[in-house]
Amino acid sequence: QVQLVESGGGLVQAGGSLRLSCAASGRTFFSLYNMGWFRQAPGKEREFVAAISWSGTNTLYEGSVKGRFTISTDNAKNTVSLQMNSLKTEDTAVYYCAGARDRFGILQSTPKDFGSWGQGTQVTVSS
């Protein structure tokens, strides 16, 4: 189990950038976890955005954000970040940081596979 605290959400114009951060804490070995970012827009289901192994060696992106978003970890600070560039109005959503115990050496992308969640942070992209 890990506790996750998010920050960095806000209002930006289309084409702009935003960086989300998630601080992790808990009595565990973070190297056993994969971390992910999900988002949920009004009236829609929670959607996978990106995932990363704690070591940073493996990453996975949803197709519409690949090339625009970058997920990363900072092992020294126990944080995971999501750098979002070239933002579109379609990216508007509440963004959630999540943690999952690694299974079979693959990155999870389904919400039900993640047992730890942050509180969510609002990202609004205006035209």
C-alpha cells in the first residue's frame, strides 16, 4: 500500500503545457510498484493515460497522448510526474495518480488493477 498526494492541476490554453506531480509515501518498497495516471471527464468512465515501472525502464501510453505526454519517476524524491505538452480541449478531465503491485513484469492499464489512488486534480484546457 502507498499513499498518494497529487498537485499541479490548473487551467491552461490549448497548445500549452502542464506538469502534474504525485508524491508517494508508505511502509513499502516502491520498487515493487508500477505507477499510472488516469483521467475522468464529466459523464465518462475513468480512462487510462500512462503507466511506468518505478525504475522508469518501462512505460506505456494511451494512443491519443503518446508523443505529447511523458510519465517519469524520481526515485530520490518518491514522486511520479506527468508532463503534458500540446494540450487539447479533449484533455480536460480530473487526473488521478495510481499505484499497482507489479504482476508478471507487465504494466497494468485497467483501473481495477490499481489499489492505491490519489485524490485527483482538475485539468482544464481552454480553446
